[in-house]
Amino acid sequence: VTGSVLVVGTGLIGTSIGLALDGHRRVLLADTDAGRLGVAVGRGAGEPWDGKVTAELAVVAVPPTKTAVVLTDLLRREVSEILTHVSSSQTQVQLDLDALGTQTATICGGHPLAGRETAGPDGATARLFEGRPWVACPLAGTSERAVAAVTELAAACGAEPMVMSPEAHDRAVAASSHLPQVVASALGARLLVADAAAVRVSGPGLQDTTRIAASDAGLWTEVLTANALQVAPLVAGLAEELRRVADALDVLAVSPGDAAAAQVLRDMLVRGNAGRALVPVKQGVLDRDVAVVAVRVPDEPGRLADLLVRAAAAGVNVEDIRVEHLAGRKTGVVELLVRSVHQASLAATLAGSGHEVLGGGG
Amino acid sequence: VTGSVLVVGTGLIGTSIGLALDGHRRVLLADTDAGRLGVAVGRGAGEPWDGKVTAELAVVAVPPTKTAVVLTDLLRREVSEILTHVSSSQTQVQLDLDALGTQTATICGGHPLAGRETAGPDGATARLFEGRPWVACPLAGTSERAVAAVTELAAACGAEPMVMSPEAHDRAVAASSHLPQVVASALGARLLVADAAAVRVSGPGLQDTTRIAASDAGLWTEVLTANALQVAPLVAGLAEELRRVADALDVLAVSPGDAAAAQVLRDMLVRGNAGRALVPVKQGVLDRDVAVVAVRVPDEPGRLADLLVRAAAAGVNVEDIRVEHLAGRKTGVVELLVRSVHQASLAATLAGSGHEVLGGGG
């Protein structure tokens, strides 16, 4: 992609693409909502499209259900040599295009994995895609040139280009993104029927496990619908797993010594350990590579900062941080995740500077 | 409790109780494992019990399945006026005591909600219970004086004493602690059968939702077994919820326009939003009270610290932090959770000092 880029849809993703390409490509922007378009233009994401000038690449960044119709319209108007989109479901767009009888030689699907809880052009940033996977998904008839245009676009935006079939892409995000959303939301939903005292005695486990249940319900209804074919069996499999656990618990409620029922629980928990160990803390870093240094700090400005200043002075990079507040009191526990090799020295450094370092750590 | 306290079982909880009471009460320690006892004594949690001296209060801090037997033994030996324990299941201990024919006038159950991923006396700290709920659970025949002894112990350890019936306690932790553990573990277990590409395209949602799946499988088998009566219907309810979602997704996979099926999804997601909104960020602080300031920072020592130093200098208390690493690149997004009223000023302060503040925020 060395020519101009037309971005249709100036939400979070579309506007961020414009900002990321600023200075490298001529970017033309279009949106049915003039207010949103104005914000994107005002933020420097590109210039408004006049509806006539042609571009080398058109990027359709509209909601999943409208993607195929917009792609088809742009193709018929011959506004660009190549077209792509950014939908989280690749096969649904392919099916929609087939239903419309649209030629796909110049269309290559794409999905930057850069979603945030924010939405709209106000949340956009030039660096949204930096280091993120951006999956190019060629359709049956897609040309090599169209695939190259999408991977070039991804690289120009700072993303890590990958190429997967639409089916492989949809299977992957069903497990890594869509299933966790369903699980977190369903758990949140069950809290509504739980004992009212439950949230009074809740801890960080409930916090973590329900965090993404706050996501937008309308958007996620669309996302899950578009990838229903892949998500359905995963949700059914999880329901079945939980059904087996519930049955085992029913047995144990009556016969606490039932070895077979206890084994069902233990087996599920052990497999949970193994599955969790696969989830990267960050790219290429697994749980086993890192260790926790836990410190108790007063819940007041500057105390957390001092901790990190001392870690930095010791040359230790903090990979992740968890802050656990304690109910009622003005103290919290801060867990610093560092490479295992740094754990002992960081603990000693912090203890030596007067911080209360807690022993051990998961 | 103004007299001496006998702590039986010097794991994380028992040793922490000894440390918390240090200087206020005479603490006697007992453990069947001499090595563990030695660590607890060495850490200053108390003095080894000679097996004869009597105490005002005995605290049994052994695994759930052994709690009733140890309580009964201590009661028969008349080693203390009052007895309590720290099991996460209160009704199971009550049933076990009934089965043993043990008199319960001087026994009051108790549960400090202070679990961590760490275990053993090495992880113990004098401040483990600070600000945490500590639920006293009177049995049928428990005297007022025994209840008062447990709430006094809780307060002496810095916890927030609460009194609940064993049943109410077990219902509450089933929803707030045991169900989330089952959900996270089951989701982790499903990752083992998911597409291998899934974890390559995973983000922070999967991280959060599976975090507690790393918990100890043996301990949790015991915990879930002890509270099976309360946990079973919650797991069954969640399995049923997911079964309905899977059925709706099956319909949508074939008929994406099916309004009734889409409504099943949307309704679950909306209830998930509502349930999540009940979960406190910390004691008395809900999602709606706080706002996010998101900043992109290079992944190197000191950059995160600078952010927090500047927040502290501006007098803004950071309630929570999330660090989101970006795959492959040496940058990450840091989300600072602050009281809503501070959001705009903190964003301006950080932007003014050269940080890249991202727009918006959930």
C-alpha cells in the first residue's frame, strides 16, 4: 500500500487506522454520521472523502452486520483497487458476500486484535495496533496482491501481520475472546440471583473473573451472532463441563467421601491449572517465567510510586502489577510480577528500603 | 479475649493469627508437623505449646476435613474455655461435630476471608486480616460469650467482625468465592481442547477470566466438597444459563436474524452488566465511582514509576492499575483507575509531562 487509503467508518478502529497512517499515506475518511466524521477529521485522521476520488485500498470499518453491504457497494462503484474490512467474524462476511453475489478477487478480510472498552473516534490513537496481531483472511478467490495489501497495511499501522483462513481465525477468537466474554457475563448474571451478602464477602477472584462482564451488550450480541457457528460448541462444551461438576457436587453434598465424585472435581481443577499455564502473561511470557513480589502499602498517593521507583533503580522491569485493596482499611497489597530471576533481589531491595514485603507468592 | 490463645495448625492462617496477636496476647502454637511449627515459632508467631497449659481461646486452623475432630479432641482435653476454627465451610464443621456428638456451647465457628495463593507459615503476615471480613458463625447451642470471643479475636487481628448463621455464610461464599473458582478453572480446562492458535490471538480478557484457575487443585477439591450443598445449585444454574446461550447460538448460526435467539444473548449480557456493577472495586467503591486514565508507555524500568510519581505529585490516589502488554512490541498500555472527579485533571497532568494519554476509557 503506497497509494491512498479510503477508510469507511470513523469509529475507534477506523479513526485509529487514519491516525496510524498519518504522514505515510493519504487518508480519505467517510462516515454516514457527519458528527463522528468531523471528530475524526479534527483529530487529524485524514481528509473527508468527496465520494469520487479513487484510492488504492478501501478499509471498511463498520459494524459486522453492515460490512458485506458496504464492501459490495464500494466494489460496484470502483472506488479502490483493493478492499478489506476489520470484522471480528471472517466467515460471516464471506457468507454475506456470497449471498450478495459479490466477486472477491480484490477483497481480503482482516482483523486487528485491538479492541478496547472505549468506542468511537475519541478513543482512537495512532498506536492502537502496535505489536497487536492483525490477521489477514483471504477469501476463496482473493488475489495474492490483495493479501499483500492487507499485511502491508497492518505493518504500516505497527501491527504484527498474520495470515489465517477465515475458519481458523474464527475458531481462534471463539476460544480466546468470545468464550471468555460469555463466561464472564454469565457469571455476572448469576450474581443477580445470588445471596445479597455474597458481594459483601467478595474478594479479588470475583473482581477478575467478572471484569469483562462490563462490556457493551449491544456490540457483543452482534459479535457473538456473527461467530455463532464457532462459539456455540465451545459454550455447549463448557456448559457440559459445569454440568458434570454440578452432578459431582450433588453427590458430594450427600456423600462427602465419594472418591469418584471428588476425582471429577480434582480433574477439572488440574486441567484448569494446565489450561491457565498456556495463557501468556504477555507475548512469549508464561506464568512459569515470572514470580510475584508482594508488598503491603498504605493506600495513599506516592506509596505505590516509591515501590516502582526503587524497582527501576534496581534495574528490574515490572511485567505486571496487581493492586489488591483491603476492605475498609487504608492499606492494600501490591503484587509486582517480575522475571523469576529478579524475585529475590527485588524483595531484598524493597525490604531494605522499609517496605513490608510479604513472603512467598503464586 | 484477654487471656492466652492456643493456635492449632501453623499454616498461613494460624501463623498469621499468632503474628497479628503478638504483643497483645500470649500465643501458644501447636502443629503435628514439627518443621512447620518451628518456622512459625521462628517468625515470632508464639511459643510452642507443651500440650498441658490451658488457654482462654483455642483456634483450630487445620484443613476443613480435620477441623471437627481436632475441635472435639481439644474440648475433651479441656484445654480452653472457648474454641473456634477458620474453615471456609461452616455447616460441614457443624455436621461433623453433630456426628461426633460434640457439645457446642463453647464452640463458635469463624472464617477470616483472607485467603491468598500463598500457603504455609512463610507466607504469613501480621496484617493478613487487616480490614477483611471475619465472619463469626454461632452453632445451634453456642453461648453469647463464645460469639463475643470470636468477634474480639477478629477485631484484635485487625479484621472487620461480622456475625452470620453457618448457612448464610456458606451461601455467600458459594457465590462470591467458590462459583468464580469453578468458572475460571472450567474455562481454563476448555482451553486444553481449543484451537492451538487461540492463545496466540488472546488478550487481557482471557488473562483476567482465567487468573484464579492457577489455584491449588487439592485444596480446592476439599473446599468445594465441604460446601458442596451450596455450590452445587449455583454451578447447575450457571450450566443451565450457558446451555441456553449455546442453544441460542445454535439457532443464530443457522438463522442470524432470529430475534428471539438474539434476545437471549442480549438479555444475558445485560444481566451480566448489572451483576458486574454490584462487585465492589474495593470496599464501598463501585465501577461507577471510578474512571480510567489510559497511557501508553515503553516497557522499560522506570516508565511506570514516573507515571505514578506524577499522579502522586498531583495529589491523585490511584485506586487500581492494569498493565496491558502488547504482543511483540516493547510498549504497553497502563490504565490508572482513579475517582471519576480526578480523571480529567490527571489526564491533563500526564499529557503535559510528555506521556501519551489515550482518549476515553471504560
